[in-house]
Amino acid sequence: MARKKAAPDFEQSLTDLQQLVERLESGELSLEDSLACFEQGIRLTRECQASLSQAEQKVRILLERDGELQDAPFEPPA
């Protein structure tokens, strides 16, 4: 049976992103290292945005049930 890749932890991704920004702002990285950090930062930003979008969708599902809070299954986009 195939395993699904575990979703990255939002808080950890955000912490990693903050550390990358601090490294970039230090001005002590070479151009190649700066580009590698930037690329990783873009990936982390997209992961965080996806996590937030999924959370927002789940909240919408919960709130749009005849005005009552009802839990409903949520399948994130593939």
C-alpha cells in the first residue's frame, strides 16, 4: 500500500522561513547561497499558503452547515 507524504508542520515551516529571511538579510551569503535560500523560501512559503488555504476551507465547511457548526469530512486537493 502506498504511503501518503506527511504534510509539513506549519509552525516548523514558518520557523524555517524566518531563519532563511534572517540569513538573507545578514548580507553575508554568496550569490549562489542567497539564490538557494531564496528558492527554499519560495517552497516554504507555498507550503505555508497551502496549509492556510486548507485550514480556511475546513472552517468554511464547518460554518456553512445551516448556520450550525457541524463537522464534515474534508479532502485536501491532490
